[in-house]
Amino acid sequence: MKSALLALMIAPFSAHVASAQAPVASPVLGGAPVPGVCLLSRPAVFATAKVGVAATQRLKQLADQAQAEVEAERKPIEADAKAFQAEQARLSPELRQSRAQALEQRLRVVQQKAALRGREIEATREKAMARIVTVMQPVVADIYKAKSCGLLVDRGAVLGGNMANDLTPTVIQGLDQRLATISFDREVLATAQ
């Protein structure tokens, strides 16, 4: 349960880290820079910029808190289930069925809460990324103009070539200057979702 919730929260940022570290172009395919064609790796920006690192840390804290909340409710149910298994042979069929149904219902409630917390963490991640993108867009636009770009291409889509027009490091520096950290709490979603 914990790994699923934590994976849901961290996966999008982890993907950014992986693509930020992955080599983009083959050194054999260099060539001359293409005038006006610029590159940007948004995943690298999210994974490397100070605000992206801060957001990842905060999301992990929130996911850990949500997980602890779910675990605190799940553990007593597990203990009751073990006790039930140990004594179920001595119970009448009606009582055994009644207690089994009650345990299943309690477990279902905890599973629903875990799913809700997972959705809340995902909503929180999306909102945090949207805030970062709002600050990042003007930085990208300014650098795009300063470098006389005419086309901006996702660096992750490039198989090879001259990477001289990669705006990613400059965007990271600009974003670091504008927004070094971010604070947010877990989004609260309606239970019925």
C-alpha cells in the first residue's frame, strides 16, 4: 500500500529526473547548430531547478503523511483479521459470516481512503507543477527571444545533432532566480469522487 501511494506521488518527478540525466544526442551526430531551432527539456527543468526539488520533497512529505494515516487504520484491521482466522473454526457459520463481512467492510473503507489519498496527492502534484509552469513560461519566452529561436523542440524527442541551442540550463538558472521554493498542502477532494 505504501509503495503504491509513494510511487503515484514520486513517479512523475522521478521520470523528470531520469530524462534529465539521460544522454540526449549521440556524440557522433554533432553537426552545425541549426539557426533558430532551440531545444528544451521540461523534465530536466522540473528535476533540477530548486523549486522542482522543493516540490518533490514536499510531495514526498505529504505522501508519507497520507500513508501513515492509512497504515494507522489498516493495522488494527489486520490484527482483527488474524484473530478471526485463529478462532473462525470454533464459530457458528452465521457468526463467522457476519464477522467476515464486518472485516471486509472495514478493509474496504480503508482501501477507499487510500485511493482517495492517492488521488489527492496526484491533484496536489498537478497543482504544484502548474504553479511552477506559470513561473517558468515567461522565463522560457525571454530566453527564446534572447537566443533568436524560431522553433522550440522538446529535447527528449531529439535523436542526435548539435545541442548548442539547448535552453534547458539557462531556463533552470532563470527559474531558480524567480522561484527557489514552493509551499503547498495536500489537496482535499470530496469522498464521493
